[in-house]
Amino acid sequence: MKFVPQKFGKFTLLDKIASGGMAEIFMAQTVGPGGFEKIVALKRILPSFSSNQEFISMFIEEAKITSQLTHSNIVQIYEFGESDNTYYLSMEFVDGKNLRQLFSRCEDIKRPMPLEHAVFITNKMCEGLDYAHRFQDKKAQESLHIIHRDVSPQNILVSYEGEIKLIDFGIAKIKAHEGRTKSGVLKGKFSYMSPEQASGEHIDQRSDIFSIGIILFEMLTRQRLFSGPNDAATLKKIQEGKIPAPSLFNPDIPFELEEIVFKALAKDPARRYQTAKDFHQELTRFLNTLNPDFTASHLATFIRSLFATELTEHKKQMNEVLSAVVTLQEASQKESKEVPKKMPGTQVPKNLYDTTHDITQLQGKKPPSPKLIPPDAEETYNKKVLLQLGVMGLAVIFLSLVLLVLNQHPDRMIQSVAPIKAAPLPKDTPQSFVPKLSVLRIDTDPQGADVTLNELLMGQTPLTLPRQPQHQSLKLVIQKEGFQDVQENISLTSSNHHIMKILTSQRFGFLNIKTVPEKSDIFIDGKFIRTAPVVKYRIPAGKHAIKAVQTELNLIAEKEIEIEADEIKMLDENELVFKPQP
């Protein structure tokens, strides 16, 4: 069903862009004296939520936060107001698609997003978030410590001009308002949360960095990183933080880019990029090596080629909307002649640029009415709009036809005008400085063992890892439940390196522990097991370190033991002799 343009306060709603559970977004036009007109995006609370104070507060919070942010990679908020007892936000209109739509189109044509496009988009996301994270209160000159908390593909817009815009700070949290969020309450889209956010723990700007890392992973691989049959299963996967190597899904990913992804997705926040600026600088260096001439215009060409058909349909739709708007304006002119001039006009909402006003004062009060534009001035304005949109329409038709011709052949898909080339090494650089890479193949019998390389989970056997560095010590760990772990340091010396491991079944013994004094905490190999007494505890055969700690009396007992398969070993007060803790 086609959208019929309609009036909303001082705006003309031209088309519905999106509709969510609590709000809807329109492409709208606002007009003013002297022929002023502007296309905006208008976010309006659904009528059923107009009385929901919690959502209204969130909506107002988004307005108060985002209206202060002025950055090329963050959608600008123009105005917050109320009309017809409905709150709205007027904001910058971005003519393009969101990343989720971009993902879907790439999936439809069965090809990954080119590397330089994915890196460029991520780089711009980092720039916008770094600005928000560092943003200072203008009066106190102190950082507000803004955290977006909902960085996801739906909240990243890519315009047809190659611009990247971050939107929806509706659940963003600043330091001054931390008390408004209940401890342990999850907010944000589950699949793009950080492990600490998924666990309901305290988060900082590094949580947003993890979310960006997820998006980069998915752009490079066309695979969802964290996805389960339900929300609980998804959260569990995030909390475990197991990250497969992106090159498993896309062998064209360079080793250096894979390292950047792994660092952004480190489970421990202390091992991640500490700021979005650090992440941005790493991506910039890599992009300069991959394609130093890449710009937003290359991304714009790629986006237009993907959505050429939609661009043509958009032009047709705009012509229909234009006709409907003219009809609506003519009806409005006729109505204005019949209605007495003293009749109240459309409410004029306050905006948020003046932070001295209490935004909650908007409730229950009506602003003054605006001056009506004379009919002859409005008729002149209509002619100007028709002429401008006609010229724009012809330009869109020409561009769309060119792109449609180019897209008739998949192998001619426009991806990047500039050729991909690496930054040259200095002339005096020794040949040995150039890193050599190998393809590492790992097999096990039985299969399905977890493979960890340099403390990073790479996947399960059988496993092929391209682009691994040669002549470097790599710590390899192979683990499978019910089998003994394999740990060794390896060094790759050839272009193809194959490792085959026959896993040995793990055999177990049983341990009984009784301590004097009682109620001692028992640790095996540094891991807390339970409080004594311990009865028939299953333990792998081999050597183990046993430690008992009596916290109340500040006592400790330690013992090295060796247990054989199927053996039942008893440790009592004769084996575990307590001493005062140092």
C-alpha cells in the first residue's frame, strides 16, 4: 500500500522510512518564509506509547544527548518537539541504506563486500564513536563518557554518496545518568553485545569497540558471529567469547586484517583496543597499505551499483509524492482562505540547542502559532519546488540507467575505481624483512577438536589456516573433551605445513579428601573445586597440585600427587598438613 503524504504540524510527511515497536520514521519536508525548504527524517513516537513515561524519557534522553553531537559520522538532530500530543525528533535525512540492508544485498548476489569497503566503513564508525566517547560538557568542560550501547547494522547508515552515519542514541548512557539504568538490565540488540554487556556487568567505551568488531567480522565473512536459536543461546555464545578465524570463511582476508579483528573482539576488555581512536588508526594504516587511493566516492559507486533498481524506483516514487504534495498544498491554501486568520496554527516545538530549558516543560503547554504564508508566495514556492525536483529527477534517471547497464554482467560489478596496491617498501629494506606466509593444515583423529593458536581459538579440526607467518614461534593447543590436551610450539618453514595428531583418550582416577580442620576450600591445579570433604572426585590420570585453604584460621596445606587411571586416592590430615599462611 502506497504512502499518502500528510501534514504533521509544520511538516509534510512524504514517505514512511521505517516502523518499529515504539516509533516510526518518515521522510518529511519542512517549509518556511522566503522559499526555505528542507528534507528531514522525522522520528515520531507511536500513539500507543505516548503515555509511556519510561519510553518518553528515553526519547527525550536521545534528543538531549544527540543534539549536542556535531560530527560528520553521526546523524545530526535538528529539533525536538511535540505536535498533536505526539513527541517527535527532526533529524538529518540520509539518502541511502543501512548496513543490514547492505548485508542482505551482498548475500543475495552471493559475493562478500570488498575488503577496502568494509575497512572504510568500520574506520568511519570508529571516528564517529571516538568523538562521542570523548565529547565534553560545554559548561563543565568534562567528558560525558557517552557509550552508545546499541552499535548494530541497523544503526549504521551508508548514503549513496558514500557517507557513514551512526544513528539511534536512544539507549546511550552518560556518566551523569548511570543511576537510571538498573544493574543487570540488558539493553541493546543481543547479537552485537560485548561479553561484559551480555553478562549485565559494568561497561565502558570498549563495549562499543567490541560491537564494531562484530560488524567488521560480518562484513568480511558474510557470516553471523553470534547467533543462536533463542536470545539465551545467543547470550551464552557471546559470554563464552569464542571467535573463529575470519579467514576460515574468506581466505582473501590478509593476516594483518585478521589480527585487527581479533584484537577488537578480545573477550577481556583490557586486551582490546582501549579507544575507538586506537582502532581507527590501525584500520587507517591497513587501508593505506591495501588501497591508499580509496575514498568515499568509491564506496558511493559500489552502493549505487548494488541498489540501481531501487534508485530508479525512488525517482518514480518521488514524482508521485510531488504530485500528491501539490494537491495537499492546494487543499491547504483553500482551507486557509476559508478559516479565520485568528484560528490557532500549527504548534512550533522548542529545540534542544538551548540547554538551559527543562525539556519536560513541553508537556501540557502550547507554543505560539506561526505566521501563515500568503497564498501567492506559496504558489511561487510550489513552482520552484517542481522545477528543482524535475532537474534532480532527470539526473537520477541518467545515473540509474548507466548503473543498470553496468550491472547486467556480474563480473563488471563496480567495486572500486582505484586499483588495489600495496605501499612500497624502502629501497634499502632487506629481502628478509618481507614476511613470508604459509597455509597451515591441522587434522586430528578423532575430528572435532578445538584448535587454539597463540591463545586465539581458530576453529575445529579438520582446519585450514591460510596466511600464517613463517619463522615465528606459534603456541599450538588442541583440546577435545575426553582426550588429553596437545600443547606444543611450532614454527612454519614451508608454504604448506600439515600437522596430524592422533588424540589419546583421557583416563581418570578418583580423589577423596578429608581435612582437619574441616570446611577447607580445595583447589586442584589452581582451580577451586569445592569445600572439603571431597568424595570420589573424578580427576584425569597424571600429576596434580592440591591445595587446601582454611580462610577463617588463615591456614594453608599443599601437596603434589600423581594418580593413575582407575585409582582411588585418599588424602587426609596426614597428607595435607596445614601451616599458617605467609
